Amino acid sequence: MNTFFSELGRTILDRWKRENFSLAKFPELARAALEESPPATKVQLAALMRDFLLDEEQPLQTDSDFGEPEIVVYRHPRFYIQLLFWMDGTTAIHQHEFSGAFHVMHGSSIHAHYDFDKPRSVTPYLRVGNLKMKDMQLLETGRTVPIVSGQQTIHSLFHLDSPSVTVVVRTQHDPGTGPQLNYLPPHVAFDPHFSDTLTIRRKQLLDVLEQTEDAGYVALLMEMIADLDFERGFSILYHCRGYLQQLDQWKPVIRAFVKKHGALAGGVEATLKEDARRTFIRSLRSTITEPEHRFFLALLMNAPTRDDVLMLVKQRFPKEAPVDTVLRWVTELADVSDEGIAILDATFPTAPEVESESQFDLILSALDHFMKRGKKLPAVMRNLTATEVEELRATFAGSALGVLTP
Ligand SMILES: [Fe+2]
């Protein structure tokens, strides 16, 4: 049993009891206790891990699959303290059915807060609305943030270091604040714990048809979309989008969905497109491990505009102009070969009118030019036609780097 967390738990218990276990008081109370006695400076991670592995006397653990892993270090019937380890993981945009506070004990994270405007419940498990980012900040080791249950705290974390460890002081469960929704920007919220077993099995059966390359797949899917309600139709679209795109059949299927559900379906195509972009960036985290590059990925995935990206870059790397920092990362991440240049998912075939040693210079200058919204083309781009310049811009705009080149 870790003495530090036992004492922290005891302190919080004594103070909260004096407040008659008021739910409204808990987030600030948890935050104050973590700030007075910050685990980031008071706990040795290696010693804590050793204790957890060797000492039999540990609080009852959960079977949660949140965290990589989650370990419980203090437990009381009203609240508990958990440590969340994160290796590759990043959280979905989510809200909570509990309240308390979290503290960055090891590593650092990008943290974003959101509002969900004009929510409309389609079913108890699915809502549509407008998700808007309120703020985005860099949380360095030692920072503490309160969590209020329900829609007041809609947030996401993108962990920059591996492992990142957060300490969460949390209530067991705040009645009436569920479900614990996940958000798909910009327009959909859903309950990830809702288990619609018929739809799960139907998706698995569609996977069978996909894997056997069944010729009737698209026609059958169109029939399903024409017949299903909004919630289950959305779930099927979410599942099948990648394969439909491979088949070049996404457009007719999404059109059929919009035709059936009208205005309610207005934000679905943009939401699923944004989800594909985020999924791709998230997948890069397994191969890109350099903390600066992971920071860059976090910004590309989460920051809503170019100005937000540059502001956060400046905040973390104040000694260099933020555009230069971004160009340095792009240079480090680029893959230059005889066939052309690839930067993340943006591919640029070799430009015949540009000398081979200037090919990368051209791409980098173009990105610099688009990022700065320059009026005058840089010298290396002046031989390009207006169409070629627009094609370059469109390649950046349609890629993971798109937020930089609006
Ligand atoms: Fe959270």
C-alpha cells in the first residue's frame, strides 16, 4: 500500500466529510489537496511501481480498460484515487459520470475543453449538436485540473510522453449525470458503453461480406440504410465508411442516409470525415515516438485553426519562430525518394520542371508560403502554373497537415 496516497486519501476524506460529502464541493476540494501535496514532486514512480508489484496489500482493483493500465491506489466507498498510465493512448473527447480532479504526475499532455451547443437527443444513446473547442492548453508535469460531471467537463487529452501518468481523484458515480458520452467532432455524441447486440452482430456479418468481397455488399447496405432508424444507421455508416471508400461507394450511401433522415443527418458526413482524419493521425503515434513530433501530431489532430497551432508551438518552444519550428518538424518527418516526397499522408509526385535537389525545397517553401498566407510566391515556386500551385495547396489541405493551410 502506498503511504503517500493513503495519506492523501485520508486528508480528502476528512475534508469532504466535514462538507457532508457535498458533490458540488468535491472537485475544488480534490484539486486543493493535489496542489498542496503534488504527487509529481512527492512520489517516485519507480518505487510506486515496485510497491504495487510486490506488496500484497493493495486496494481492490477495477476491471476497467481505460488507461494502459489503470491502477487504484486508494479506495473509500465514496471516492477513490487511481493512476492512469498512458503509453500510446490518447483519450476520445468525452465527459464523465463522476467528478473530482486529475493531476499530471509524469510526462505532459495537450488538454482541450469543449462545449456541445444545441444538443438534440435522437435516442438516450445518441445526440447531435455542435461541438466547439473552448480552450486548449499544454499541461506540464505537476498541473492539476478539476473535473465536473456531465456536460460541464467535455475534454480530451493527448499524451506527449510515454509513459504519461495522471492521478485521478474521483467520486464513484454521480447519479443523474450519465451517460458518459464520447464526442465525434463536429456534430455527434454517443454512449460508448451502450451495447446494441443486434447491431454489433450485423456489423460483424457485414465484415464477413467485406472479407469475402461479396458483390452484393453495397446493394445490401443501401437497403439497410434505407430501412434503419438514425442511431443504428449511423452506427453502420461509422463502421463501414473505410471499406465503402475503398470501393468508391461512400457518396451514394451517405446520400441515401441524408435523404432518409433530412436535416437531422446534416452533420454526419463532416463528422465521419473528421473521424477518419483523426484516426489516421492517432495511428501515427505507434511509429512516431519523438516527443516533439508527438506534440506536433497532437496539434494537427486537435487544434481547430492554424493560429491555435502556432500559438501552442510558441508557448512550448518560445526561442524559435513557430513557423520555423513547424517547418523543422515537417523536414524531420518527410520521406524523400525517387518517386517523390511524402509528409505523413501528403504525397507530392516529382515535379518535372524543378531540379531534383530543389524538389524538397519547393514543397517546404510552398508550405511556408501557405502557412504565412503570403501574397508573393517564393522564387522556387515561380515556374509553377497557377493550377500547379492550387494542386499543391489542395494536397496540403486534404492531408493531416490541412489545419496549417486553410
Ligand atoms: Fe476525462
